[in-house]
Amino acid sequence: MQKGSSCGVWTTGIGSVLHFLVDGLCICCLYAMVAPFGLVHLTGVFVTYTLMAFATQPLTGMWADAMRWKHWMLLGADVLLALGVLTASLVQVVDLASMRELVMFVAALLMGIGNSLFHVWGGKQTALTTGNDIRALGVFVSTGAFGLAVGGLFFSWSLAYVFLLLICLLSVIALNISLSKGGVLEVSDGKRGRFSMIFVCAAILGLMLFVMFRSSVSEVFTTGIKEGPLPTSPSRGGEYLLMVIGLIAMLGKMAGGWISRWLGIVPTLVLLLLGVAACWLLKSSLASSGGEWWLMLTGLFLINCTMPITLYLANEVLKGREGLAFGLLAAALIPGYLLATM
């Protein structure tokens, strides 16, 4: 990590743990809120949360780029997440069904916006403090997937409150580092990209299309894994599958940055896409022997390895606007997921 290595390591480490906790908190709280009242509320609540968490990131990303004192964004995220958890907790005492639905959607709205603020803050700070180190980017983006798995599988109000407390404690540490001498509070080093506007627009559009493709392929591989003979959890009555998927996605995103640093971006991308294509083409031939789900796991790992590559390239193209770069790629996940589920 070339730029501010000590600060960059701490920022990446704390940001990665916070990423795990924030995503885990949101999914844990939403499930705990909805579960006692059946699945009738599930779709609307999660659509609201997802749109707020992802579709708003280009806007919050532009705000992150414009802010000089970026600690306010992390503080705002913490406040909104806390308000979301407190609002969600009200469903336990509200008797009127219409009021309960309102509480659920307000909680989803608050947590979604809080999640959006945190992600662009973390993505921006990781890029700035490490000089856009592709390894650090991979580590930061990786932990959210496993947080979703843990929060979704072991959801409870107790776990949600513990996650929230840990988020607040780690945020204090992160803010102390950010406000210290080595912290990065400015918009950037003041340098903008040297590319023409036409090239920037074309490159970002191409990266967003690739993110949509990756989101679709990931969902297809995930669906293939769900059809495999993985064991179930006797304690929850649910599947260990969620943990396996989350762990594989996390390891893929984390490994992608290190592999790219070792082999180079273009060779790594070519090898990864060839591997994904091979998994896709071979899965049908192994379906009869029950080995298809191993290919699905491998394909899921390989496609997630491309995550830090796209983020690194977007940051390079939009140098000085790393928040917007992160937000645009995050927003591109939604149409990719919808295409895969249609």
C-alpha cells in the first residue's frame, strides 16, 4: 500500500470489520422484524431496503466526494442505522397492523440510507488512504457478503443490538484515526483524471455493464448451489448453504485483489473469465453425477474475484471522484440481479 501505509492498513482493517457488521446488522434486523409476522411483508420491506442501500449510492458517493470532513458521513450512517434498529424494535409493541407496516418500511428506509452512507464512506477512504491499492479494495468489499450470511442465518434482536454496539465502538476508533495527523479528510490530493469526458463515460458505462453481468452470473451460480446436496442446520432448521455462499463470495473478492497484483489486471481478468465460462459449460455434464454444485462454488468464487478489479479501474477512471465510482458500480448490481431472477 503505497500511500499512508500505516493509516491505510488501519483504515482498511477497521473498514472491513465495519462492512461485515453493517451488512450483518441490516439483514439481521430486517429478518428479526419481519419473521414473527410471516413472509407477507418480506418482499416490500427488502425491496425498500435494497433500493435505498444501493440505488442511492451514486448520490451519496457524490456527496462523499464533495465533503471535506468525511467523518460526518460515518457519523450520519451510525445515527441512521441506530434509528433504524430502534424503529424496527417498535414492531414488538405495535398492535395495529397498518402501523406495524409503516414501522417496517420506515426502519427499512433508515437502514438502507445508513448502509448507503457507510459504503461510499468506506470505499472512498480505503481508496484514498491506500493509494487505490487493489488488494485493500478487495479486502474492504469482501466482508459484507459474509456479514449478510451471518446476519441472515443467526438473526435475533440480541445479535442486532450487539452488532450496533460494535459498530459504534469501531466507528469511534475509525474517527480517531481519520482525525489524527495521518488521516485523510480532504476531497483527494487535488488531482483529477487525465482522460477525456467521452472516454470516462464510455469506460464507466462498460464497467457498469460488466458489474451487471457479474451480478447476474453470481445469482445463477448461487441458484445452482442451492440445488446441490449441501447439509442443513438442525439447530435453525435452515441451511448451512447461506454460510457457504457468503464465505465463498468473501474469499473470492478478497483473493481477486491479490491475484491481480501478482499477475496483472488483464491476465487475471482473462483467466477468471475463462474459468467462469468453463464452470458454466461443464455444469450440465456433471449434473447427473451430483458434482454440478462444486462447479457452481468454483464459478461463484471466480466471478467474485473480479470485484476489486472493476472498483480499481473505476477509481482510476474517476480519479478524485472515488465515492461516485463506488456508488455507480453498487447501483449497477440491482439490474443485474433482476435480470438473473426474471
